[in-house]
Amino acid sequence: MLTLGIRPGEYIVIGDNIVVKAVQLENQIQLGIEAPKDVTILRDSVYEQTHPTPRCITRLREKDEQDTKPAQPKRPAKKAQYTILADS
């Protein structure tokens, strides 16, 4: 997945005919999408009502779950054992 930081007014181009622009409305950044009329654009909740979840989305969700799991506590370090030898 390509992750981009984007500021209001900046945009990205997908292919030759899709533009995704960051738009600031009040205190929120939203996405404005300009695409040909034959390209369907749906929010995830709407898409998944009529389509199976794409494999790429399933992988992203699994990765997100792994990233948000609490870190496993570290095992305590083993104490070093030393043998003191008497001077002869």
C-alpha cells in the first residue's frame, strides 16, 4: 500500500483520468474525487453490502489488527551465572 501525507489543496493522480484531492472543510480534511462517470466510487460500507470483501482489504485489516495488538511483554533476562575461582 502506498501511504501519502497530503495537505489541503494537494492532489494525487491515478492513471490518466482520476484525481483525488484533499479538501479542508471546517476542521476536517476530506477527499474530493474526480473520475469518469463510468468509474464507480463507493464507500467501504456501501461496497461491502453488495460485493464480497476484496482480498487486498482483508489483508490490510489483518495487518491493522496486528499493528494495534498490545506488545507482548518481554521475558525477564536470564541472570548470568558466574563461578568465582579462588586464586592459587
